[in-house]
Amino acid sequence: MKSEKEKMLAGDLYYAGDEELTKEREYARNLIFEFNHSKPSGKDKRQEILKKLITAKDSFYIEAPFYCDYGYNIEVGENFYANYSCIILDVNKVKIGDNVLLAPNVQLYTATHSIDPAERLTGKEYAKPIVIGNNVWIGGGAIICPGVKIGDNATIGAGSVVTKNIPDNVIAAGNPCRVIKNI
């Protein structure tokens, strides 16, 4: 029998109120609180906190405030930068490549819920992974929905809502986000 955490990571319906998952979210929230309330001049301390939370190469920087669910489902590559107010709901894996820039207020959501109201009321939910390729720039206020893959060298326009995969070497924008130019 799978644990609720195993169901969560497999993309199956799971109960988010599970005791183990609740403790893990609390652990992450305490680290996030510490990070978000640390002095901007304490760069080394801030990086130490983030390294307890996410999997990252040495060259990355995240501005405060930053929010996530668990942290351990986030993997970022070299030269990653997230500007102010980044939210990553990492109920499932979020893999971000090298040289990725997130403008302010970018939101990555792996979590989703059933469209059936009766099933939603059970407290169960599920999640789909997000993958962002190398050399990607995501503009301010963009929302990346569950299960989306963004290809290498893509640029996502500010305010976009990305509901479907975006191929390599394009500029995409809008709500819903669509390719508007090949690079």
C-alpha cells in the first residue's frame, strides 16, 4: 500500500492532510519564514537556509519573499535567479534548468484538484510535475500550470498563463499562453 507521500509524488489522488505531509510542510514553512525574515546583507545565511530546502547547484539566487510547499521537490540548475515573490507549489517535482530567470511574482503550480465537486470535498488532490528547460526567461506575473514543460531558450511573456507545453526556441505569451514568435 502506497503512503500518501508516494501517491502525491506519483500523481495519484492523495490526502494532503496526512500527518507526515503536514509535518514536512511545517518544516518547509519554518525555513521559509527564516529565509523571508533574514537580513538582505546576510546572503550566506540565506543561501544556507535555501540549501536545506531545495536541491540547487552552487550558482543560484532567490530573492525574498519566496514561498513553496515542501522544497525537496524543487531542483534548480546553474545560474538560476528568482525575483521577488516567487511561489512554487512543489507538491510534485519541479525541475528547472541552467540559466533560468524568473521575474517578480512568477508562480509555478504542480498542485491541482478534481473537477468533480464531490471528489474535491473529500480533501484529496493530486499533482503533475513541471519542467523548465535551459536558458529560459519567464516574465513577471506569469503562472505555470500543473504538468507543463517549457523548452530550452524559450521566453514567456509577462502575465501569461501557461496551460500547455511550450517548445524550444520560441517567445510565447498570453492567457492562455501561445507561441507568438520563433527565435
